[in-house]
Amino acid sequence: MLKKLLSLPAIILTMLISIGCFGSYIDISTKSHLLAISLLLKGIIVFILPFIIFSFVLCGLLSLKNESLKMVLILVPLVCLSNFSGFWVSYMVAVPVLKTGIVTISKFDVSNVVSPAWDVPITPLIKNDIALLAGVITGLIGNITKAPAMDMIKDRLNTAANFVLKKVICPVLPVFVLGFITKMQHEETLGLMMREYAVLLGLVGALAYGYMLLVMFMMSGRSLRSTFAKFRNMLPGVLIGLFCMSSAAAIPVTIAGSEKNLKNPNIAKFVVPATANTHLLGDCFAIPIIGLALMVSFGYELPTVWHYLIFTLYGVVAKFAAAGIPGGSALVFIPILESVFGFSAPMLTAVVAVYVLFDPIATSANVFGHGMFAILFEKVYNRLIKRSEREIS
């Protein structure tokens, strides 16, 4: 019982309730220092992440031996297909709802902004995508050459990465989250979401999580118990995404949760880092729904199926260029919304503003989507590769 009470989800939920009830009694100076500490920890985690990504991707590929190249060839098309499906589920559900006229968008403004008391800029030595690419290339070379030294390197990197994950990152996560929760409480973001954008926010959240839970349910043998267990394993990462608005910062915990959901834990170490910035299902629901709602609010005609198909194809490609910052996905989609749907400057500004407001929900859904995709990948991989191996034998 004590272990459950001290689990990460329980700690974060307790912090959320406590700050929500008593946050107004905390002075602005304390909140600024808490935010500064959270940003410092975020900078440290982001600085360490390339090492973890490189290590886990390399170890995952080397552990898969001759199957590593097959994994890469399956991964990219499956990411595109999953993002494409998310876009179209959004369209098929959102358009009938928006035609009822029950959703409108008001102007968004936050006046009580909390700024960090101090700033210690920490710049990663290499970017996550470079670390990812380096891990993939090194892993493939290691499997081709079969050099004995690679196994020794793999074991040492795996030990070091797991030590950093379990002994360095995980213990500081509650402190990391605390500053962001106090910021949201002070700026009344949660209350604003519930008052001004409750219907639209509910539509994004219900649709994103409903779709992914349904996919997970189908992949869990249509077992509610198994589906709930898998979701519970992903909950720590989901909560980090919700309150910190960073799916990258949630990667270590997402890997740990995904390992519990898979028969082959090495798949989680490869798939989660490899898709952290490309498989963003939460954004596949949030951005189209926000854009379609703004089209209604500004008097635009909702797009036809063909028109939306063009947007979707551009969107699938844009996912590979999403920036890993709050609101980054919306910024990537601005030129697409402008060129395909003809959004005006005020509409583009509104897209970014509303998306930033929705970022906690979208990011948490992105994290959950990483865990769901890892299960999907394992199912597809086993069916395609294992079946072909049985046919050959």
C-alpha cells in the first residue's frame, strides 16, 4: 500500500489537488523560483536525453540482431499510417459536430504570467534526431559486422542509460513537475480551459484517448482488464506530458511503461525514442479540430474530403519536422493551414494561441500514443516477420 501511495501518478495527482486548493496562498516569488527549478531540471533532462536515446536505440537494434533493418523498414510506413488515421478520425467525427454550431472560439489572453526567477540555459551537445540517427546507423553497422566489441559496448551503454534513467531522472520528476503545476494554477489555465473551451477541449481529449484506447483494446485480445493494465503502465508518462507539456521529457518513463506492455522490452527501447517527435497522435486530433472549429468561427466553409486529403498528406510529412517545444507542432502547420485552407493572419494567430492552451492535453495524448504505437508495432512486426520466417522454414 505504501508503495502505491508513493508511486509517481499518486504523487503528481496529490500535488495537483494540493496546488489547486492552496496554490493561491503561495506567493509569486516562490512560484517563480519553483518554475525556475523545473526549467533547470527540464534543461538537464533534455541535455541527457540524446545519450539515453542513442543508448536505447543502439542496444535495442543490437539485441534484435539480424532483424534490425526489418524494424526500420516497418517503422516509417507504420508511423505515417498511424498519423494518417488520426487525422481522418478527427475529420469524420469533428465535421458533423461542428455543423451543429455548438462550438465557438473566444479570444485567449493570459495576464497573470509567471516568469522564472532565474535562468540557467542548458544547450544539448547534440540534437535528439542526430542521436537517434547515430543510434540507428551504429546499430545496423554492428549487426552487419557482428564485431564482438559491439556487445561489450551495448552492455555498458545499457547499464549506464538505465542507471541515469532510474537513479537520476525518475527521482527528480515530482520536483520537475511541481513548478509547471504552480504556473498553470497561477495563470488560471486549467480554469480557462474548462470555462471557455470545455466543449472543444472535451472533443479533442475524448476523441484522442477514445481512439487510442479502442486500438489498444483490440490489440489486447478485447480484454478490458488487459487494456486497463496497459494504460496504468503508461499513466506516469501521460501525467508528465500533461503537466510539463513535453513528450521528450517523458521518454524515459514512457520506455519503462512500454517495456511492461510488450513481450520484447527491446522493442520499447527502440520504438519510443525513434517515434517521440514523429508519431504525435495527440496533435493529429488537436490541430485539425482546432483548425476546423476556427473555420466555422470565421465563416469559412468546412473542407471537402478531397480538400482535407491534401491537408492530411502535407500533415503526415510535417510530422517529421515538428519542433520539440510547447506549440511547436502548431507552428509547423501554419504554412499548411495558410496554403491549403487559406487561413488569414488572425486565424493563424488563433490556432497557435488555442493550441498552446490545449498543449497539456495534446502532449499527454502524444505520450499515450507512443505507448500504444509500441504495442501496435510489436503486433505488426511479429505478424509480418515471424510469419514470413515460418513460411521460409
